[in-house]
Amino acid sequence: MIYKVLPRLMVSIAYSGLQLFVVLTWIVFNDIDVTVEKIWWSGLGGLLMSLYFGLASFLFEIESWSLLRQMVTHYLLSFSAFYIVAISVGWLPPLHGTAFVVSLGIFTVIYLIIAFIVRLFLRKQAEELNKSLQKR
């Protein structure tokens, strides 16, 4: 099990570092005035979310669950993790109705876009595998 967890955590940490570098580059080139404390908290939030998503992908390996159950569970856990991290690092105000609804809407739209792209990728991959099997 540890051999499955460690690579995902390492990729998550690398992704978080790349994400932080992109944000810092944006800040530098646009001459945005921001405190080191805000950057640190946002970097921590990005790291925590990256680690979560790296580990949450294990949900899709539960073969006894339907794809719908995997997706709904992943979505609910992902939004919960995001909301907890977002409040903790200051991305969202705590217990604010409008912020909750707006963040839920934005998160859902982004989640659906990513899910659609992944579905297209997996469909194409399955078609290619089927073609290669038919050639044999």
C-alpha cells in the first residue's frame, strides 16, 4: 500500500510547488503587492489540496462501487476538503452564506469540466485499446 501512496504524495507535492511558482510568477510580473504571510497561507492551502486530491484518487479504485457512487463521493469529499481548507487559509470568510453558494457553484462548474475532460480522455483510451485488441 505504501508503494501506491508515496508516489501519489510526491506528485502532489511537485504539482503544488509548480502551482506556487506560477502564482509567484504572476505576482512578480504584474507587480502585485502581497504579504509573505498571505503567500505562505495560500501555499499551504494549495499543498493541502494537492495532497488531498492525490490521495482521493484511491476512491476510483474501489471496484465494488459504481462509477456514479465513486464520483458523488469524490465530489462531496472534495468540496468539503476545499471548503475547510479555504476557510482555514483565508480564501473564504467563515460561515458566510453568499460565499458558500458562490464557491459551491464555481467548484461544481470546474469539477464538471474536469470530469468531462477525463471522461473524453478515458473514452479515447478505451477505443484505442479496443482497436489494438481487434488487430490481434
